[in-house]
Amino acid sequence: MIDTIVIKHGGKRPSEKFDITKLRNSILSICLCNRKTDGESETIAERVTKVVMKWAETKNEITTRDIRIVVYNELKKYSPDTAYLYKQHRAII
């Protein structure tokens, strides 16, 4: 269980407790959107989530930007094109 607080981008929304399930679902979704198979998407999401969880458990507070950087750096090891989509997500929307 991680007690890390996530400070939202721009401070417009209230901070919240780090939710690893929410992060995992986000990674899984971007993998599936990039036409990865269900199995490949699950594997990538699990691997990246474990790294982020290990990184976050040593922090009291983190920003959504911090999380995105760690996810991007880990995700590009498994799928550079998916990592690019993940990184550009906020710029596209």
C-alpha cells in the first residue's frame, strides 16, 4: 500500500492519493490504442506499473508530471511508439 499524495497538474484539481490501478489502466489503455495485443498490453502495463510503484513508494508527494516522466522512460523500453503516444497525450487533447 502506497501513501503517496499526487499533486495534480496546474493545481486546478485537488491532490489525491496515488492510485496504482488508475495508472495501470491508463498504461493498458494507451497500449491497446496503439494496437498491442491484449496479452502484450497486460504485460507492458504490469512491468511499467511495478517500476512506477517502486519509485513512488519512497516519496511523500509526487506530481502528475513526475509520474508521466517515469512512465514514459519505462514504457519506451518496451514500445517506443506507445511511449511517444503516452507522452503526447496531453498535447493532443
